[in-house]
Amino acid sequence: VGFLLHLYQPPTQTENVFKQICSDSYLPLLKLIKNKPNYKFTLNVPLSLLEQMDKYGYKDWLKDLRDLYESERVEVVGCVAYHSLLTKTPELLAEQGIILNEFGLGYYLGSHQGFEGEESILVKNLRGFFPPELCVNDSVIKLISSLGYDWLLADKCVVPQDQTLMLGQNVFKYKNETALVVVRGGEISNMLSFKRDSFGDEILER
């Protein structure tokens, strides 16, 4: 089982709601990850959230996330800086949003020095990609492949069926594109996201 956790707040979120969500979710989540050294998690933390963490004073949270990332306790994936739907966004704007997000991840989590000591913002190991709302089509898969990502997450219902080769239970290769399409486990994902009365053993059994 691979856990990819999606941490996102819109840039228009109010301060009091943002702080409540941090208190209820984001702060205990990182504490849990820090206390589970034998487990690894993959996180989608778009620039939209990182900026608000910075703005509202959650410097320790950002430092903890950076430490976990640098020690490879968590993997982070690429996304679009402000979570626009890639299937509805012109390709140039989509590409700019993805590159801006990479820059933001580098600014908050990466190195600020290049290989030869020059000032530079670098982020490492961005292999996976989280399309907003997991919506993909032919153009999105091509774009993510062209930007060098190894895989992207999607809902099975939106994976283009023509010229798609199934490589595993939830892994697909589309045409000649290099980025593989990984399909989320919808039933378990929805239990974790929306079924508030779920118990751990119920999820484990499923």
C-alpha cells in the first residue's frame, strides 16, 4: 500500500479556517510521520499551501517538512502551484504553473546553492505528479511526460482507454509516453477521506 496524501488549501482560504485545519490535520500529520521512522509517505504539498504556512507563521512545520524531505522520510510530488485543472488550462499556462510549483518546492524544501556553489534553487527527486482533482487526458499525459516526470496519479475513469497498456493492477502505460499512469484505489481512498466513522481495522480489512 502506498499512501499519497494531498495537502492543499486554496489561496483564498480565510486565516481562521486555515489555522483550524492546520491544528486539526497538518500539524498532527507531520508529528505522526516524524514518530513513524519505519514508514514512508508521499505528499503533495503545492505552493498554495506552502505560501500560507509561511504567511501565517508555521515556520517549524516548514522546517520539519524540509527535514523529512531531505532525509528521504517523505517523498514530494509535482503539482500545479494553485491547483488549476490541467484539462481546462491552456498548455502554456499549465506548464508555467507546474514549473512555478517546482520552483516553490525548491524554495521551501530544496537547496539554494547550485552544484558549483552559485546561487540556485534546486529540488530533488520529483518523480511523481499529482494532477488537480486527478483529472487527466491525452494532452495532460503528454505534458507531464515532456516535463520529465516518471508517473502521475489519476482516477481510472479518466484514463484514456485507447492505446493504453496495463502493466500492473493499477499501473498503465499510455501510447509512447514515458510517464506511467498510476490509478488510485478509489474505495479505500474515499473511506480515508470522507467516511468519518471509519475504524482502523475496517480499513485494514478492506
